[in-house]
Amino acid sequence: MRPRCTLAATTLDAPDAHALARFYRDLLGWSVREEEPGWVEIAPPGGGAGLSFQTEPLFARPRWPTERSAQQMMMHLDIEVTDLPSAVDRAVALGARPADSQPQDDVRVLHDPAGHPFCLFTRGTAGT
């Protein structure tokens, strides 16, 4: 018999888990599900898989686009939005910065305050 498996959260390392959790909490409009020193989990209203953040003292910002011999992006978040320009403005106001490279006209690549790349897109477009 195969055990039931459920994705509970995706965890991002950061130099300050609490600061990065605040960024995504405010960006997504989610709430804190659990919090302890060096670790925070946020979740959407109504439940479902959340995002967790853990403090990593040796954290190195990922590079995107990828560069040889640099910390590579291992994953990124694709976040669907209803209004791309407004969502980019909000993310920047919260501390994100647009990536230098924007490979698609209908998707915006940004870096969160810890340097993780993430994509904002509207339905009908795909993340990078």
C-alpha cells in the first residue's frame, strides 16, 4: 500500500527567514501559519500548500540568468497576477527588484529581497 503524500510547503533559505517571510506574506496576502526562531511558514487563506522560510547563515544569492561558477537558481516561484504592471509596482514597493534580463514581454522576472528570482505573469502566459 502506498502511503498518502501531500506537499505541505516549499522552503526558501534566506539570511533572515522572518524578513523574507514578511515580503511574501505582504506580496501574496497570506498569513503566518507557524513561526519559530529562524523559521516561518506562511499559507494562503483557506489552507493549502504554503511557503516556508529558514534562516541560513551561509546563504549565497542565486544568479539568474545562470553564470558558470556562481550559485545557480535551483527553483523559482511563478505567481499569477491580474494586473502585471500594478503587481510589479507593488512587489518593488515591498523590496523586490526587477531582473536585468526580461526574456518575455508578458512575464516579469524580479528578485526578492534575498535575491531569489520569481516571475509575475497573467493567465494566458507562462512563467519563465
